[in-house]
Amino acid sequence: MSNFKKCIINGVKEGLISESQAEKLNKNLDEITDFYQYKKNLSKPEAEKKAATEVYNGSSWTEVADLN
């Protein structure tokens, strides 16, 4: 599990984000990770790092795909 996923889980536990927000963040994180890993041929750790940055900055996978 990536550090960013742990951060999302902790955010829910601490009441900083809702379950709904966590689901959306996790979905975006998974989709963007897949995009970088399978479409851009990055390793899983590299893809997770780039995806976490994109999600943290508020991007969805369609926005990332449009940029690349």
C-alpha cells in the first residue's frame, strides 16, 4: 500500500475527509497509477509517486491523460 493511500485512510480516521471523499481519491489514485504504469511504461513505484502527486494537486485521470 502506498504512503498516499495510508494518508487517505488516516484522513478518514481523523475526520479530516469523508468516506465519500476517500473513495474518490482512491479511485483517482488507482486510475492515474494505471495510466502511468501501463500507458507510460513506468515502474509501479514511479507510477504511484506520480499519481499521488497528481491526485494531491487535484487532477483526475482524464486531466492527466489530456496533458500527456
